[in-house]
Amino acid sequence: MLSYGSPEEHQPVTWWRGHPIWAAHFIVVVFVASMLTTTLLLALKLGGTLSWLGFSSELVLRGQAWRILTYGLVNPPSLLPFVIDMLMIVWFGREVEKSFGRRKFLTLFACIYLLTPLLFTLIGVWLRMSLVGETGAFALFIAFATLYPNAAMMFDILAKWAAWVLVGIFTLMALAYHDWAGLIALWATSGFAYAFVRHEQGLLNLPKFRLPTRRPKLRVLPDLKPGKPPAEKTTAVDPMAEIDALLDKIARSGLSSLTAKERAKLEKGRENILRKDTGRR
């Protein structure tokens, strides 16, 4: 099994009387406290307070965005399903936390927790959706079964087969009772948990989207005839200026100071001047 994160991430958050306490245990403590608080408010006939916490796509779209976070704190005292969910978080969430480390485990659970209300908000544009109570416990079992597919469960059933069977049973139940919201939440959270684990294992790569970059403009060069290189630019030099410079040098240092090349330039310049005078006559 691959190792994720630093060694400290794979250690318990704390210890209590010699027993390790993981982040999964703290999640259970929060949900148990919310269930007790919900029960107390209902007993005192203060259930109207809970109406501000449950998720409603209509109210979220009106601006009450906090309901995306608080819907899981409304847990009516349905003892058996709630206890099963808490046990799943403790057992399977703890194993996922040990494998991935605390940070990635909390990231996984937070994504599972927020996925359903965010998806319901999107659907709520066309169809009103509502949601209360803890979600995500079963998705943690899917993550565990993806990590340890051959782990023996009850009656020596492998975890991967138990996951498929339970997903199938819950799907049939949702279809039988026309529980479309429950069906969407089941497949969305289970699929996300599976994809998350596979991505962390390096077996599932997310598509990469690249923004279009601006390409440099191509410069069009003039057509050149083969075999003829482009003509080089030459700097025009005034011949009279060269002759004046040579005469100044003779005046300063004498005729003997000129080199053979300079004498040839001087003679050529003299001939040019004589030729121009002859042509004028």
C-alpha cells in the first residue's frame, strides 16, 4: 500500500486512557451531539429552530447559503440507522484515515459532505430539493472497499463484493419508493469516494485543461531568386572628403607619410577631377 503524507498524519490525534483517538472519532462526536441537541429541541417543542438549519434548494438559491453546511446537524432520533452510520464512520473512516493520513481523510469527508447539497442546489434550478441529516458514512465504506477490496467482511465476504451488493440493494430500494434524491446522493457520493481513492493511488488521472496561448505572428519574407543572395547595403562615401583628408595629412606630415593605398586613392581622385573639368569644357 502506498504511503500518503507525513508520518505524523498517520498517527492518532490524541490518546484517551491508552486508546487512540482519530479524526473520525471527532466527526462521530459532532454528529452524536447534534442528534442529542435535535432530540432536546423537539422535546421542548422548539423544533422551529431546526428549520433554519436544514437544506432547501429554494432557500439556498434565495441566498441562505449556510444551509449547505448546517444540514448535517439536524439528526432526528432514528436510533438504528443513525447508530449504523456512526459505526461505519468509526470503523471504515478510521482505516481510510490510517492509510491516507488525517489531512486527506478530512478532505475526502468534507467533499462527500458538501457534494450532495451542492448537487441538489444545481438540480434545484429546475426541481425543488431538500435534505437533512448526516450523509457520507456509506461513501466512507466505498472508499474503504476501494482501498482494501479483498478485506474479509462479515461471513467472509470480500469488501468489494459487499460494496457492490449494498449499492445494488440501496438502488433498488430508492427505485421502489421513488426516492430520486436518495438515489442521486447514493451514486454521487459513492462514485466520488471511488474516484478519490483511485486518483490518490495514481490509477485515475484528472483531465487537464490548457488555456489557449497566443501564437506569434509569422513574418512574410519577400521571395528571393535561388542562387542570388540578398544585396547588402553599402554606406556611400564622399570621394572628395577622402581627398581632403589625404591633403590635410600631406600638409601635416608630408607626401612621404601616405601609404601606397592612400597614394592610389589620391591619384584616382585627381584623375576624376581632371576628367570632370575636361567634360565641362
